[in-house]
Amino acid sequence: MCSCKRSWTCPSFSHLYALPREVGLSASKLDEATALLNQLVTDRKLAGAVAGVARRGKLVYLTAVGAQTLEPRVPMTVRSLFRIYSMTKSVTAVAVMQFVDQGRVALTDPVSRYLPEFAEVRVAQPDGTTRPPSKPITIEDLLLHTSGLNHRTSSEYRQAAVRAREVALPQFVKNIVRVPLMEDPGSRFRYSESSTVLGRLVEVWSGQHLDDYLDERVFRPLKMPDTGFWARADQRPRLTTVYSLSEGTGLRPIEIETVPFTERPSLIEGAVGLVSTVGDYLRFAQMLLNRGELDGQRILRTDTVARMVENGFSPAILTQRGPAIGWGLANVNVVLDPAGVPYPANRGEYGWDGSAGTIFWVDPSTQLVTIVMTQSVPADPDRVRRRFKTLVQEAVIG
């Protein structure tokens, strides 16, 4: 656990620290959560992991197990850096909603108002032809993944070479509009590359590169010094290795991207591009739980965050996806019916994950933030996420 003394600000993470019992958590249950992670390392299901829990605004649990690299062995530490992949989307959503807060952008604005390339998008038809969409793609459609755009790994986008870390954002936009939409905007949830389009919109609105904007308006105000789109030279020794778990061969290192996260990519990607630490992301998640503020720094208006973390789907789209879990403008799952969730959860809980093994949950009802970071493909070996979350939920005793 964090070595910082209680009631002090942890110098590495700028987060108040408390003993579990002081905030109504069972230390023994948190010890079980650590034992779970250690067992998965022993069983060679994971190379290592870092996990953190905050309650009522105080850090109560922060632990590192295993190794960030196996050969040569480099121990995992609480400052190890992780590729957080789709947890990037929530950060990009915050940047977008800052412009909504300022009255410079409306969620109903068509994307083509700011990115003219989107005026020419077409919708794919079953017979191979295309037609104009029934309505323009809006900013809200991008945030809710109801734009008709597709996922970065889809066969359509791979064949058209839409996305690569060697491609700059303006070219990415040109690439993505050349491929027809999968359906009319607003008609269906389809998890997609929309957050990278949103990142380009932030650049257009701000006149800054996305990484510079986020550093100035999100990371520095929230004291997130280790979060960015690539590992700087001084950070590289702390960057974890991604391991693939396969039958027979066990854990083997893999490179997911052609441009590694130790280099500045051409594509500053609002959907999947960030590296971060558990400590940094705890601060971001705590800001959301605090409805837009942390340590006197207001990032978003209170009512804006309230809207971002509630279900934004229409009844029709919610029915398509399943009524137990909605989706918020913050690019998070939102629990609507805890009985339909495969782990202990409360109504209104929200969070999201990353495809290389990271995940976060925020539970307003218990004032709890939980984060687990690994670097693993598949992302959830031996159901580590729900098992860890279950133990944390069981730790709540008051």
C-alpha cells in the first residue's frame, strides 16, 4: 500500500491518504484483493498489476505486484506507466465538454460545421451501394457512439487503412469519411473511432494540438504529471511491457502498435492514445466523482458532469444494447439495473476499461473509486477485473 502517512498529501500522487477503517473499508478484504493479484502473478496469468482504491476523497489502497517487465525482470511499482487505451476516451470527453461549458459548442451541432469533410459522409447499404444519412452526425452522436462510425479494428477500417499511429489527425479525418457509415447517425450504439474525431474537434476549437490542450487544461490542473500520449525519455524505464497470454506458451511480450509508446506518434489519438499511472487516473476519476472539481481546481461545471455520467441513450438504443447498462457522455458504462451486472454494483456506478488490461469504476453511492491496471492481451485474464471489484465492494463496511 501507499507508504504516505495518513492525512498527508501523497507527494507522488497529490492524494490524501487514510487507513481503510477511517473511511469504512475492511483492511482484510483489501488484503484479499492483493492476494488475488499475487496469485494471478504466481500462476503466470499476469506479469504484474497496480491497483488503487480511494473513498470519500482519500487514498486507502495502492499496491503493485509482479513485474512490469519479465526479462530482464523489472519489478512493478506504483509509479509504473500503462497504455490505458480506451480509458483515454473519458479524458477526451472532458475536453469536449469544457467547450460546451463555455457556450462555444452545442451537443446538437453537426460535426460538419467544424470538420467540413463530414458533410460528404454516406451510409452503406446491404446491396453495396451508399446513400446520404438521414441526419447529420452531431457532437452528441460522437460522444454516445451513435455516429455510424466503426471501430478501429473493424475489417472495413483495416482494409481502408483508416487508422495508424503514423497518420496525423487531419489525414485520419480524411481517411475515416471515405468509408461509409455503418448505419444512420442516432439509430444504434456502435463502439467506434468517434473519440479520435472528437480529439480533432478539440484542436479546431482550441487552435492547439490535442496533447498541448489536455496538458494545459486537464493534466496540469489535476496534477497528473505522468499522463500523456507517449512515454518521455525520463519515463521510459517505468513503461510496462504488454504480455500475451496463450495456451501452451504462457506469457510472451507483444507490440500492439507499429509506433511504440516510447515515441511521439503522428496520430495524437483521443480514443486510445494515452499512457498513465494508477495515481494519475485516480485523480481524474476523483474529479468526476467530485462533479468537476479537485483540490480547488474546477475542470467542469457541476451540472455538466452530472449529465456526463448519467445514461444518454434513447429508450430505443438502450433496448438494443440491454437495459441494465447505459452509456454516458463521459464515455462510460452507467449501471441502471445492478441485477443485470455480472459483479456487485450500485445504481449510478460508472466506468470504462482499456483493451490492454486497464479499468476504472466510480461509485457515487459509496463515494468509491477503484482502478486496476495490467498490460495483458486478453485484457481480463481469469476474470481478474470482476473478481477484484467484488472484493473491493465486499470491503465496504460503513
